[in-house]
Amino acid sequence: MPVFLLILIGYIGGRSGKLGINASVELNRFVVWLALPAQLFSFAASSGWQTLWQLDFIAAFFLSCLIVFLLVLLMSWMRNRDLAAASFDGLSASYSNTGYMGIPLCVLALGQDGLAPAIISTFIVFVMFALATVLIEIGVLSHKKFHEIVWSVIKSLCTNPLLIAPIAGLVWASSGLTLYDPIAQVITFLAAASTPCALVSIGLFLIQKSTTAPTQAWGISLAKLILQPLIAWVIASPILGLSDLWVSAAVILSALPTGTGPFMLAQYYKADGSVISRVVLITTVCSLLTISLFLWWGSRI
């Protein structure tokens, strides 16, 4: 409830006009460039590689993302033969909102131990983002050479603060050095602002209207909220036999609503983002029910 109440506060603040029309964009920039990187750096710097190198969990969550991505991509491509559009659909069905919702939700549901799988899943989401970007580049910019497409993707990922921050934290942890106290305090302040600002930003984003037909968006949303967490559970529990905490984390993180990454990617390529925005809205609202059910189910088994 605290997670969804903060989203509701952002939504009400935007609808009432108390937060201006640019609030969502600017608050999102603050989270992406300052607050969330600080939180990712802080956790990685205090944890190290051993905490994050969980191969079984990585396999369970990554395969759940990849299977849903490929399934939706294939179905979409068979319908319209548009690789770029199919890639956007596949990414929308597999791109969990791990940064904005996964981190606070795992901590609230699983305690501080839930932060590690949330951070790991954030890396995996970037892998899915990179995969979709490559396919979109191939579809949209097919006239370019393959090495030019790959180089464009690499440059984009290497300038992403959400990828740079945890890697920098792991490097710092390996160095054995101690952060200067005032710098450490600034990072702590920024990290503390990450969760509330990110969730309020989602509420502001949900104000945006979509005129697209709902059928396609609902199909993608069902794949995201129901199919992906079920696949994650099958791989994590019956197949790999992970501990209860890691199984719960895999299911929760797979059941998260679609993040805004696919929508931002569509804006970058000047593609139609109406389906994606509707998927973000549907999955965010419906996840209040589905995540609660998965949490209840996890406690029963």
C-alpha cells in the first residue's frame, strides 16, 4: 500500500494542477540522473560482487523476461511484419519497472535482503533494453551497417547512469577505499529521495491519455502481469529449487508493471507510443491486485 499510495499522490497532484505539466518530466530526470543512481551506487558499494553474483536467480529472471519478449515479439511480427513495432511490443511485455517499483517493493515485502535481487533484476532489464534496441535499430535503420548499429547501442548503454552507477559502486567496493564522509552523506540524502520521487513520477505519468485500441494493449498487459511471473516461478522453484526469498523475489519482480523505458525508447525513435503508454497505465493499475495476489500466494506456499 505505501508504494501504490505514493503513485496515487503523484496522480492526484497532477490531476489537481498542483504539480505542473512539466513535473513528470523534470521529476523523472531527477530520479534517473541523481537519486536512483545514488541508491544503486550506495548498495553496490556496500555489497560487492559476491552479493549480486547469483547465477540461478539471474537465469530464472532473465529467462522469464526473454521467453515473454520473444513470444510477444513473434506474435506481433506475424501480425504486421514490422520488426521495430514488434520489438516495442515485446519489450513492453517483458520490461519490469525494477528501478522505480521493484526496489522499494522488494524491500517492503522481503526486508533489506530483497534489495539484492532487485538490483540484479535492474541489470537484466538493461540487457532486455539493449536487445530490443538492437532489433529496433535493425528494423528502423536497416540501411546502416551492422557494426554501426552495435556501436550506437554500446554508446547509449555506456552513458546510462542507471548502468554506470552500480558498476561504479562495485568497482569502489573492490578498491577497499572509504568514501569521504560529506560525500557519503550527500549520496545518502539523494538515495533516500529515490523511492518517493520515483513513485510520484509514475503517478504523474499515468495522467497521459492514450487513443489506441485497447485490445492489443490488454494482451501485452496480461503477458506482463500473469504469464511472466508464472514462468519465473516455474523456473525458480520447481526447476532450479531456489530458496523462498529468491523465489518470491523472482515472482514479484516479474509481476511488476511495465516501466517507462519502452515509452522513452519509442519517443527517441519517433515511433507511435500510444500502445506502450496504455500498457504502462493498465499494468500499473492492475498490478495493485496481481502483485498482492502473488504475495499472498507466496506466503501460502
